[in-house]
Amino acid sequence: MRPFLRPLGDDGRNLAGPGVGLETSMPAPRKKTWDATLRELIRTQHGFGWSIRGHRGKVQITRRYEDGTRASVSLDLPWDAYCQTETLTLLDEIRQRMEGQGLGLAEAYGLIRNAPKAESGRLDWAVVVEEFMASREGRRTTTLRDLRTRMDRCLQTLQAKPSPKDGRALMRAYAAQHFQDCPVGGVGRKRQLLDVAALLRFAVTRNGAADRWMPPPAEVLEDLIGHADRHHEDSTPIKSEQLAALLDALHEAGKDELHLAASLVGLFGLRPAELGVLRVKEGRLYVGSVKRNARTLKVAKPDRPVLPLDLPGREGEGKRALALFDSGLVKLPAAIRSQIEARSHKGVGDAFRQLLDRFPFWQSLVAATPGLTPYSLRHGYAWRGHKAYSYSIPVRDLACMMGHNPATHHRHYGKWTDEAGLEEAVARAMGQAVVLQ
């Protein structure tokens, strides 16, 4: 429609009379509807691949992909003018999960919709913890007990003021609150942080927590774990003469049951916890598995055969200990048997350690040999296999009998030595006589 202009005279004056200005008859602009405004905001923030519409009274989001295919999902929001802010917020969260976790549109929205919410509307971490614990069913009782303790600590940290707002902040706050008595660089710190990280990952991928709750990178965890100021030698072996003296002292003290347990651990190279999974078949000793996790717990694992490495000059002692164990004439200590009945592998190892730690002669050995622990009886088996005989047992064979792979064997036993061991190795290489210990 052409505008109507009022006439002007030759001198430019308005012929319609003074006080009457130039006017047009253009129509007033139409006011945008609320849904048009919302669509414009979505295009601005997310591009042209996203759109909305009303569908059966609900807000429906559609995602158009590069290949022309589409996916749609209806939200639990009414299609009216009051849904704009909630729609924009929800679309941000949906897109974040789709891109961060590689989810489809419906799956991303399902995570958000089904997330456990507290009365405040925020994620209910107490419910998340219970679902996380339920996902760990089937693990050992002691493992679940330790995990429960760490989850309770995690909830305490989440409820502290100021409360953490993301995964990185939670990990730092947890370390600050609960690591006072946990040695720097120790396995205790590592295990706790790995469990907290597993909870956070579960919360994001299974409970709809925002991606900001994902655990931080590995280097952040390393900083929180820290590094010990001194090297911790965890594989100090008991020497042959020390083990012989210990067994003699146990026999003289009338500790026949503990003598049997120490003989089996030391002469067969057992983990102390493996005292609870021993089998004797046709005169040979077999060991069941105690190192099980969620991945291998349901997989049958064959027993491994073990052979004794006798102390030089005391040949046949391992065979006699096996025969005594098989006969039942002497049993393992009652404290160990009770843990076997309770099916607690860790309890078996703890009971062996406690019994040995209370024995005075063992206490004197520990005082004289820094780093000596009940586990040193197993390490002494590796020591003898490599250094006590005229022929060194190959790493692969020794590792097989000890129940680990060659890489693990090298990591634990490829680093320790002493002056006597060095002299012995050089003497053997030069063909000189070696005095066996």
C-alpha cells in the first residue's frame, strides 16, 4: 500500500495548513508471539539444528542432524508462555549430555528426567550413593565395608559449607577433610580417591548429574595423593637363616599350629591370605584364588600348583609340612580357621600377621631387619628361587608358582639386593664356590 502524503506548496509550505505535519498511513508492527521469541533465542544459542513446537500440550524438542535425519522428544513441560525459561535451561542440559557423553536425544533427556531429586530440586546425593553401593553388590564384605566408609565421608563433604559445586572441588575438599591421618603418597589415599571418582562417574552417567561433576584428570588425583618423602621398600625378603631360626623358635615354644602356618607361607611362597584356600591333591599342594575383583569374581579360575623351596641344609622340610597339613594332625591356628569359616581372605591374612607380630622371637627379627613384615616370608621364597641355589629358577616358572605374571615379579623382586647378594651373584658368574644361605 502506497503511503498518502499531504501536499506542499511551491515554497515548500504545507498546503494543508499550519501545524499539520507530514504523515504516512503505515500499519503498526505486529508484536512477536512468545513461541516466536523462544525459537529465536534457541536459534541464537544453539543454531538452526534445534527447534521446538507444541505437541499434545507439551513442549517437543527436535534435533536435526547433518545427514537430514531427525530425533524428537516431548518434555514434561506445558506448551504455554510460562515454559520459556525452563525450556531453555533443559535444552542446555540435554545438549551438554549429548555432546559430553555421546548420548541420543531421548537418552539424554531420560537421564535428566529420572535423576533423583531432593526437596530443594537438586540432585539427591544420598540416593546416588545407595544406588552406587547396590551396583557393587557381590564384592567382598571387607571391600564393601571400606567402600561404605568412604561414601559416608563423601556425603559429609558434600554437605559441608561451602559445599562443592563440581567434581574437582569435591575431590579437593574430600582430601582436605579426610586425609589428616593418611600418609602422603600412600595406597590409602589412592584407594579413597579412586572410589570417590567412581561415585562421580556413576552419578554423571547413571544418575543424570551435570557433566561438571565428572572426576578431574589423573594429574589432579596425583597431586592430591602426593609423593612420599622416602622410598618404601615393600618386598624385604626373610633370609634363609632367619626363616630357619624362626621355625625353630616356634617349635621350641610349642607353637605347633603357627609353626605349620609359617612353614606353609615361607616354604611354599604363599600370600598369607592363601592359607584359607589350600587344597592337597595326590600329595601336591594347590592354591585357590584370593585376588578377585568384580570382573573376575564370576569367572572360574583353576587352582595353581605350588612346590616348596626348602631351606639349604633342611631339605624335605616343605614336604613334611605338607604331609602334616594334609593329615590334620596339626591344624592351622584357631584365629585363622575362624576367618576361613567366615570366608574372609583378608581376615586370614590379618590373623596370620597378628599371631606372628605377637611372637617375641619374630619381634626381635623385625627389630634387627628394617622392613621385615609377615609378607617377607613370601618374599623369601622369591629370594631363594633366584639366589639361594646353584641353579636359579627362571622368572616365568617362579612367577607362575607365586601366582602372578613375570612383569609383576620383576616389579616386586627385581629391585632388591644387598652386598651379600651382589657378591654371591658375581662369585657364581665367575665359577667360584658359593656358600648357600
